[in-house]
Amino acid sequence: MQLKYKSYWRKSGLKGKWGNIFLKKLDQHNPKNVLEVGVFCGVTARNICDFLYEKNLNNFKYTGVDLFEKFNNDTKDEVKPTFLKDQKFSNPLKNIYYNYILKENLNSIKSVNKLLKKYRDNIKLIAGDTNIVLKELELENIDFAFLDGGHSYQTVINDLTILYDSMKDKKKVILCDDYGKESYIPDVEKAINDFTKKNNLKLNLIENRFAEIIT
């Protein structure tokens, strides 16, 4: 299968080679039910759905959780990312297209749903703080989770704990971004290290960026 991460003319946290590395991990584990925590503008979500459709046709499910455009300064333990403070593009055509023609916030749930409309029967998008909403979701059938949401220590611990408790009865994968030096966030690294040590889990460092935990 040819693996090539597409940007869909939007901002993404997985720039350059990182998107392709992510898709190779998907291909390695070959999941059917994927959870993404931290959807941002939906680029990785669309690539995940494209991949799952190529592998399984319509026999797949994608769930995405994000604060979306409703991020506020009262969100517990989190600081608003700089890329959500405004919507500016280095490409002037993108700036005109999204801000003046469509007048569309790419981090809105409406915009991400539009990007994923081809797969509307296979997806579920949830707007909310994972410290609250993640424990309310049915996660027992998730076999691959990509964790790139809130980056505070408490939020990462919360997300990992809920995912692990829901996924640990079978061999399933939690892939965490921003662990290694290529996109290092100290709170993320500490939370993942503390969590894996507490639960006696093996951690694989992928390309000095991703932390891979197999339950």
C-alpha cells in the first residue's frame, strides 16, 4: 500500500515526513477502530479515514475528540496553543480563501465534519475537554489511539489512564505525540514515563518523536 500523508490545504501538526511515519505505524498495526485525541483542523483525521477505507472499505470507525473552536482560558491545566489564537497563513491564497471567501474556522467541528463528509457514516466527532468527556465514551472496541490533545501533565495522565483501562484486555496501541526530542514537551514526557512505569508497560520511542505503548 502506498503511504503518503496529504495536507488537504490545511494546517497539521504532522508536517513533512512525520505524517508518513504516522501512516506507517497505522499500516503496521492495521486497526479498524481508531480514536484521535486532538483533531486540530482534521488533516490527520482525514488521512486516517483514507487509510482505513483503503484497507477495510466501510468496515471501520473513526472517533475524534477535540476542544475545537470553543477553547477558553478556563480550560483546566491548559494554555491556549498559539496556533489557535488567530488563523493566519503564510500562503496568501489560503488566507484569502478561508478567512475572506469561506469565512471558515478550520478548527471548528463544522469545518472538520465538512472535510470528513465522505466518511460521515463512519465517523464521530466530540467537542469537549478529555478530562470530562473521554470517560463518557465507549472505548472498548478502539484498537489504535493517537494521543495529541491537551499537553499538561494532568491531562496526559488522565487520557492515558482512561484509554488503558478501556483497552488493556486485548493487544491495542496508544501512540503519543510530542514525547521525543523532535517535538519535545516536558509535561508530556514526564506523564508518559510515570504512567508506563506505574503500569509496568513497555514504551517504544519512534523516530525520536512518538511514544508507542502496546497494551
